[in-house]
Amino acid sequence: MRPSSAIYFCGPIADAGKPAKGGYQARNLRTIEALRSREFEVHALPYAQPTSSRTRKLIEYATGFTALAWKMARCKKKSIVHITGLRRVFLYPEFALAYIAKRRECRVIYDIRDGLGLDAVRLEHSAVYRYLFARLLNSVDLIMVQGEAQVPFVESFTGIRPVLIPNQIDISAIPTRTYSSTPVTPVIAYAGALKPEKGLSKMLDAVEILAGQGFDVEVCIAGTGDEKFIENLRSRYSRLAVRWLGPQTAECVLDLFANSHFFLFPTWWPGEGQSNALTEAMASGCVPIVSDHGFNAATVGNCGAVLKPDQGAADYAAAVQQIWASGQWDTLSERSAQRVREHYSSVAVIDHLTEHYAALERTFE
């Protein structure tokens, strides 16, 4: 059943047709577009996207959240408000937005999208912050999480099991891959935030090891990050066959994955959850070779290689070489795409999400 209530989707949201600044923005825009395609009334309330100095960012965030609070105070009564929280310093305005929505007699969802950053709430923040976080979780009508590993953490605050809603992708947008002939030189792809914690140096070290062993690979890297860090990588690995593509639209990223063979992801980023890029790469037939970090292992299953966090570049190089030389690549590629179709497609995930919207709407009766 399609709820008749308006849905106010609040959080980091990418601008349609423009490169997303991170997985939160991409996922939220994708969800909003999927809901609108089903004729839901969805109002996007995006967080500010400052790009200037630290002081300027604080000003832009402050004015941005003030504007959001103004809009929330004028939302339709008895609507559904879906907040994809960033927490950290954002917890305070998020708490205020949830409070305003409740005053408008709305049903509020707090959606926790990141992975390993949760324990920081207990370990790194003040008692006031932890108290406010607990108050927020216990004041909303429904809590959603991205991965099963987050469930005990939420239950420790609320005593109630949250709803599991994984990231999803539109399978219909994935280009069709053909397996008529296997090229001599495999292509390794990466798309996403270009930051040290994503393991880019380890990935390129692995490529360097492969090149030193006479195993040729090409590398394509899409995304944005700190310019100094990127320039250091370009200089350090200038002798490798690396194409630095810069920011790309969602469509261009999917085309990149459709023409690549491996997705190397040695991430150790503290907030890693279910990577959008990993899921998209698998759906496109890229074989994943990833670190056992965040929700990588749960996402990959038996479709590639999951390496321990302390394993090095030589292990990633060995995994690429073993899969390619053994003739397993085609099988793992098809298996990767099938896994995403079964577990992470928009149809399956949005069906589940809208069932919970409908259940919340019934509480208005």
C-alpha cells in the first residue's frame, strides 16, 4: 500500500545530475528518486554543502540548519519525517529537527547509515552528548540501520530492535556486461572519496607489485578529495597505468564499472558501512577484493576476496593474480551481480522501506 502522507527526507542529499560528495548524498538521492518514481510525495530537505574555509563552513551550516528548521516547522501535519543522521556536531540540530517534527504531529524516522563510527558515541563524546543521543533514539518513532552489526548498539540504548534497511541501487541503470572474450589486461576500478583512509595507497602499491611481476593491469580512479593528497598519489605512482578521472556523474561511474574487472577496496575509514561504490561495482560485474572492515564482508559474501585489515598490498596483488590466472573471474563476476540483484536492488529495498512508511501512517488513525 502506498502511504498518502507526505514524506520529508532530511539529510545529506546530492543534487540531481551532479557528482555526489560521498555515499550519504548518493544513497539519499537514489532513495528519493525511487520513491518519487512510485508517485510518493517526497520533499527533499538537504543539509548545506559548504566548500569553503572552516569558519565559513560553520556559518553556512548554521544558516542551513536554521532554514531547515523553518521549513520543518511548516511541514504538513501528520507527515513522515525521515532523517538520515550525521551525528557528531550535527546531533544537536538533528535533535531539534526531530523535536519540531514531533510538534507537527509527524512520525519521525532516525536512519543511521554509517558503520563503525557508532562506538565513538560512547568512547569519545561527553556525557551530555551521550545523554542527548539516547534521548533522540528514544523519542523517534522508528530507527533504521544499514547493517546487522549496528543492531546491538541501538538496542543498548532503546531495548528495541531497529529495522535493517541496506543501501540499494537501481538495477535497471546497470549496463549489461558481456562475457564473450576475456581481455589480456584486466582493469581495476575505484570510485568514491579520495582519502587516505580508503586505502588508495595500498591499492596502488598492489598494482605496483603486479607491474613488477610482469602482470599488467590498468587502473581507473574516479572521485574527489584533498588536492595535496591526490597530487602526492599522482606523483608517487606516476609510472603506473593510472587514469585519474576526477568527479564523475552516477551514470559515468556505472559505465566505468561495466568496463572494469576488479574493485579493490582496502578501506580502514572509521565510518565505513555498506559502501555504495562497492555495491555498484559488484552489480556491474566487478569482482571485489576488500578489507574486512565496515560491512564489506557481509556485502561481498562468496563473490570475491575479503582480506584481514592488517594484510598488505602484496596480499591484494596476490588475490588479483590468483583470481585472474585461475579462470574464476567470469564465475565470480556473474555471482557478484546476482548477489546484488537478490539483496540490494531498489525493488527489494524500497518495497521494505515503504512497508514501514505505511505502518507508521496507520498509527495516525
